[in-house]
Amino acid sequence: MQQPVIYALIATVIVFATAISNAQAEPVLAGYGATGDLHDCVDESQVQHTIILDDSTVVFRLQDDSHFMNRLPALCEGLKGATGISYSTARAEGLCAEDIIFAYTFCALGPFERLERR
């Protein structure tokens, strides 16, 4: 009976993604615009860092320099002041909408919108 629990634990990936400050975020994101191209998931192994814009918006920068903005479906109190977020996922698809992130509280993710250079 314990095998399914063990497999679930092995499949779970726990990551702490460091965030850059809003002052640093402005120049980084200045050349990017929203595309309307929504994705349910991003590959969590490719997340290089996060940019916390406010209590309901996080940008994930991937190793290939692509950027995905996530607008959380609900306000996440204290997120803006966080120095990073942590999350865990057991999905093969990666980090997905409705997965939970943790900064000072637990918050659900929304869909990921690809940003592109202007």
C-alpha cells in the first residue's frame, strides 16, 4: 500500500525560485509586451528566476530567455514583498495553472501568458 505514496513523493518536485525586485523588474520587462498566447503549463526545470510585479502577478523567466506572465486568479497577500516563491508539482507537464505557490501564504496560479520582445 505504501508504493503509491512513495511514487508520488518521488514525482513531486519542490523548487524555490528567487525573485528580483520591482526596481530591477522594470528595465528587464520594459522591452516586453503581452501576446495573448496562453499556456496551461511551463517546464519548471527551465525556470531561471521569477519577477514578482505585485500581489497577483508573477513573471517566470526561463533559461531560453522566454518570459511568461502569470496573473493569479485571486490576490495573494504579501506576494509583492516576497524575495522568492516556492512551489511543488507532481505533473509531468511542469508547473501549471491551479498549482500552488507559496510566498507568505499559499496561492493558486493562473494560466501563463507568453511575453515577447517589442
